[in-house]
Amino acid sequence: MEPTSTAAGALLAKYSVAIAGFAGAILSLSFLRGLTRKQAGAAVMTGFLSSIFTTQLVVAYFGLPNDAESKNGVAFLIGLLAMNIIPAVKAAAERILATKGA
């Protein structure tokens, strides 16, 4: 029986990137200590939304195969690492803006 022949398989295939990104975001909480519930919720939402909206961009930019396995892996990694990547991007943007303003 093929995985998409059942309703659960069809839902899994359709939302697999979202599921992988959410799993990565939840797992990232194990690396973040001392967060309040609100901060933990923001961390999960940041990883989850980052993975949903940037997975296709990353797959295309790096020329990765456009199959479900590659997208799921990239979504998981983005969800896992988003809380570490976002401060670095913000710091780089601030440095660029500071040099242009100086």
C-alpha cells in the first residue's frame, strides 16, 4: 500500500515540511535554557515559521534536490537552528546599517 493511499498518509505528505519544521523547533528548546513560557513559545514559533517560509528558498539557493526528503531535512534544520541564526542575521544587519550611517 502506498503511503498516500490513506487519509493520514495524504495529510502527512501535504504537511510534511510543516511537521519537520515544528519538530526541529521543539527540539531546539533542549538547547535553550532559562526561558519563560512566553519566550519558549516565541522560540518555537520563530523556528516553525522560519522553516515554513524559507525551506523552498534554501533548497533552490543551494541547488538541493526538490524532493520531499530534501525539503523535510532542510525544514527540520531550519526549525532547529532558527533561534541561533536569527541573532546572527540581526547583528550583521546592524553592522551594515551602522557602517552606512557612519
